[in-house]
Amino acid sequence: MPGEVSLNYQLNKAMVPVLQTQQLVYVLLDVRPTGAVSAVRMPLNAAFALDRSGSMDGEKLRNVKEAVKLALDQMQAEDIVSIVAFDSSAHVLVPSQPLTQRQSILSKLSGLSADGGTEMAKGMQKALDEALKNHRPDRASRLILLTDGQTASDERRCEQIAADAGEKGIPITAFGLGSDWNESLLESIGQKNGSDSHVDYLARPDRVLTEFTRTVQQMQAAVVKNAELILRLVVGVTPRRVWRVIPTIAELPSRAISDRDVQVPLGELDKDTGQALLIELMAPVRQAGQ
């Protein structure tokens, strides 16, 4: 339906100078849901994968439990939640289910204790399996991963699971807690997962509360899923790179679907900020004129 999404653009220069060589032109494009679609609320499907290895004992685990509780407090009864805890193995603490038995879920969460090593891939796979049980086009799904350490030689498997989740339309938000987590691995998980992924560093355990709450709020703001942008270019103008700059900064993939048309996957659009894109184009040599 027309009018569901507004597009506003601005070029980096009012006039393109006449040169004897190709030149770069930048376009800032604002993509924002409007009208009735901006009032839509999609039910959530949140799968938590929580590191409970021995290094999480004490303040870290206490804050994680409280953070999940605060996140659940923001969710509605029709929302879906699952919780997986992992150390050197993985255990489905709360199978994927509507948030109707809130006290039962909180009781299971409160009994979580820390022990053992860290094998992140096992936790990610079980969390993805739970998320897929209730993954539908009309739900905002997300896998929320938190770890404070290194994983045991299963980095390749973690990256493959992240790619699988991205192909199935399930974004990953990954948090590294403290100072000993594998930064390069979490960054790679985000890259393999796709444009809607998010990776962040939490220096202090108390930041988990804020970030888990913010993640749920971002899920609730999503009103469009699997959005795609088609750029139809003037003959001779070629795209070079596309970046999303709002709400998070990331380079987006693009592919030519004809000699003039370029497809760019945008993923989710939220009702509050939409997305802002910076598009780098190569303009050909032209004579003076319009």
C-alpha cells in the first residue's frame, strides 16, 4: 500500500562539478514508517542465551537474572520467551512459550547458578532452536546472547549458527561482559548474522540491566520486517557502498538485479527512528547541464 513508508533524501552537494574524470556523490536517505503501519505492535519472540560458567558467579549472575526479569516485565502475555543457560553444556531453562506463566518462569530463572567452562555454540544452537519454534512473519524475533569469557575452540560453529539465524530472519544481539570476552568472535557473529544484528561491550555487570531493557524496547518498536530497498540509477551511475548510519552503523550488502537496479536488504524498520542510509555513488563524466 502506498504511503506506508516515507523516503527523504539529501545529496552532499547542490551542484556536481563538470570534471574530466568520474567523481563520488553521496546520498543521505531517510527511511521511516508512517501512517497506520507505525501504530502496529508485533508480538515478540525473545530467546535468551545466558553464560552461566564459573566466572559468572556473584554480581554478574545476579545482575543477569535481574536484567531478564526487567525485560520480562516489559513484555505482554502474548509475547514468546525462552531461556537457555550454557557453560560446558547447554540447558533449556525455559522452553519457548507465551509469557502467561510469568511466576513459573521467574522461579526457574532464580534457581540459575554458575559453574563449569564455556562452550558458546551449544548455548547458541539451543537458543536458536527455541526461537525457531515460534518464529513467524508477524513476530519480532531476536536471540539475545550474553557471555563474559572465551569459548572452547568452537568459534567456527558459533559463526555458522549466527549465519543460520540470519538466513532464517532471526537477528542476534550479543553482549560481552567484563574484560575477558572474545571481542573478535562476537564481532564476527554480528557480521555473519546480518544487518539487524547488534554487538556491545558491557564494562560493568550493572549495565546488563539497562541493555537488556533497551533491547526489548527496540524489539517492541519494530513495525516492518525484512524490508528491502531498490535503487534505480541513472544510466552510467554506479553504486559503490551503502552504510546504515541510524539506528546503528553498519555497512549493508547490495546486489545488482538489472543493469540499473540495485537491491539492498534493510531488515527491520522501527516506528521511532526508521533507518538512515548513506549511499556512495560513482558519477560518470558528463557535459554541463541538468
